[in-house]
Amino acid sequence: MSQPSVIIIGGGFGGLTASALLACHHYNVTLFEASNEWGGCAGKFTHKPHLFPVGATLGLGLQQPDGLHYRVFNYLKEPLPEHVGLETIMQVHAPSFSLPLYSSREKHIDTLCRLFPSSADGIRSLYRYISRVGEELRKLIHHLPVLPMQKPADFIRSVRALRPGILGAVRWLAASTEDVLRHYRLQDTEVHQYIDGQLLDSLQTSSRHAPALLGLYALDLYHQGASYVYGGLYRMAEQLKEAAERHSASMQKRRRIQAVERNSDGTWTAIDHRERRTTADHLVLNIPVQAALPLFHPKERNQFTRRWQTKSETPIWSTFSMYGVCEPSAPPSALFHQLLWDQNIPGISSHLFYSLSAPDDRTRAPEGERTFTVSTHTPPEFWEDLSLYEEKKSAATRALVEKIQEAGLPVQPERVLPGAPHAWERYIKRPRGMVGGFPQTRRDTFFYPLSHRSPLENVWFCGDSIFPGASTMAVTMSGIHVFESISGQSFAAFERKQ
């Protein structure tokens, strides 16, 4: 009897995780990636002799024994790439304050209290609560819960994962993170502004809209360990690809799938840009839902529920990025920086994230030079008038360079490469340059997320459109969910058997 076969479309972390796990369990896996790089929004590009991570840069989930990336790599018997833990995770620059975010929870709380003494009591109470809730949520998330819960196994898994300590936090289930800040009398303070900046970076939304439990988990996550990965997160993506290939998966770049068809025997056929056809028992889409649904014939597309149809037509944030080379005479001590500002910059959000290569990272730059990646949010409709596209790109580049200079960070304007949304659409294959999935609002996270299970038999989804959303850890979890549904087995159970 032939092995079950799986087609996976998209070589980001979700698709790579699913492919490596399925191949490890003897599924006949073929993965198609449209671009020339692995890792999706956490991939890289080269401009010799320099290398730039395209988007995601901060390494989370690598800590032993519970980091999700560590768990996957350990299960695959794959060593994690070279990385170093960060004591100072990032420096946050705002108009009225500048503060380091330390990995040490106690050191971070002391810093916040020194900087905002009038809010010190609320800060200490809030972070004690964040620590308690974060610990309980980590126990729950260790079991990889599935939302929305559609099958008895989903409910059973969640019930088994619940611990008495989480019950006290249930009152916040329908609340926002801002409600928690209000409870600790921190609303409308500089601490509130700081936390909004953290949530905008991790959840794509502010405390007003972020669900309380997810917001508290996101704020706790930094204190579980953050790392600088030498070269970039793409190194992890490439190792997942190699792990899949060791188990005979076919991993193919530069294969753009233009349509998928359901066959009379229930199998699925993917058709690429050269009309080449590949057929398999299962179809996995690790691409944005806005790009996925148009691949289906109208007959199959109409079987997707209104929730799917609405999400596929919903625009999300696009990204504007910049890539630069510098020779800093007085480099900052932190490698990662978040900049926040109040004034309006046309077409640009009120924050950016700046990632500088380590001084000894020879993968990214020759000795004496450093490379950096900058990313921020931008509305996709701002870029629709092509007659103004280049003008807007130049204006955005100048404005962001000015912000970086104001923060005292190294930048040489003549050595900056901008990456506007159309570049992300062309090279990373993200429709309209949209990245990061749907903002993690209360409605989208717990009550209206898209499942990894589609309405079509043997069609599955993973990636940042699907619960639990964006970040390499989140899309990895969605890839694990796909593996579990196709194989009918529990990843955690396999871990215990090792």
C-alpha cells in the first residue's frame, strides 16, 4: 500500500514544520514555495557581501525545555542554529522616555518603577499578576490547544490542559488588556504607552483591542528567554527544510501554484505557473487566506463559510521595511530597538522595529560593518495609486531614517534599501504586501479565528491567517495542528515516547 501523500503550498515556518513532521512519519510530502527563499516573512535576501533578514528577527521559543521551536527541533533530532540569549532584549525609545526591556523580570520591573515612580505600585502589582497568569497559560499552551474547538478531541485536550491556577484569570476572558491596566490604575500613563508599543509589535493591535489573556501572555513571553540567531531566523527555516528532505520530502522553490482542483476520487491536484500538475491525498495551504481562496474553483470556493469568505476579503496591515549597512563608531549596546512617536507620518504607523546584526556575525556583514533591518506597519490602500508609489516610498524612507537618527541609532542614508509593499508582494508573494496575519483582537483571537481545518475534506490551513496567528512560534503551532489532524496523532504524545 502506498504512503499517504501531502501537497503543501508555502515554505514559511508553518508549512516547513508540517512538512518535516509529516515526512518524519513517512508521509509522501511535496512542498511548493513560490519564492527563492525559505522562511516566508522570516526569510532573508542577499546583496553581496551583505545578508538581510527580510522581516521577523527576534528569536523566541528556543529555550529548553518548553520553547516551541526547541520542542520541534528536539523531536526531529535537529540541533538549533547558533544563537545567544539576550540579557537586554530591546531598547524602547518613546518621545518622553527610553528604557531597556530586560530578560530578567525583576530587573525589568525595577527599571520601570525607577522610570515611572508615580506608577510603581501598579507596575509591581501588574507584573506579579502577569507572572502568575503567564505561568498558567504556558502550562495550557504546552498542550497546543486548538481554536475554534470543532471536535470532541479539541475539548478533551483543553480540559486536560486546564489547571486550577488558571481559573482566577477566567474573569478576563472577554476583557481587553486595557481593562487589566485600568484595574491596576495604569491606564493613560506612560506605562500604558509602553505596553501598547509592545503589543503593537507582537499582536498587531493595542491594549484597547488585544484580549487580556493573550496580552498578558505576550508581555510575559519576553521573560522566558529571547535570542539573537546568527544569520537570522531563516537558518531555522532551512534546517526544517533539510530535516524534511532527510525523510524523503520533495522541497521545491520557485514553484508558484496558480490553481488547485478536486478530483473525482477525492484527491487534490495543484497546478503551477507552468501548468505542471501534482496530485496528493491531502492539500495544505500555508499562505494567507487572501491568496488561498482564489486558487479554488468557484464550486469549491463557495463551500467555504461566510467566516472564511469575509476573512479572505479583509485587508490587514502591509509592511514597509528598510535594509541598511552601517559602520557604527559607537554602536548601541542593544541589538533590537523599538521606536514610538506621536506625530503623523503619512502612510506609516506610529512605531518601527530596528534590528542590528551582532558585531561578530560574519554571515550578515564583513568585519567592521553591520547590517540592520527596519519594519513598520502601513495600510495597503495607501500604496494603490501607482503614479505616486515611488514618491511615497522615498518620503517614507526619509521619514524613517530621520526617526532612526533621532534615536541615535546607526544609519547611513545612502546605504539604505527600502522595501515597500509591492516588493513584499513580488518577492515574498504576500498579496498587497500584507503580513502578520489578522490583528489579535478579542473577536479574532478567541471567538472568530480561522481553524486549520477547512470546510473541504482533506484540505488544511496553517500560517499567520490561522489560529493562533502571527510569529514564528504561532505559525509553528498551526503547522503542528495540521500534522496532528492528518496523522490522527498527538505531537505531545510522540514527544513523551522519545
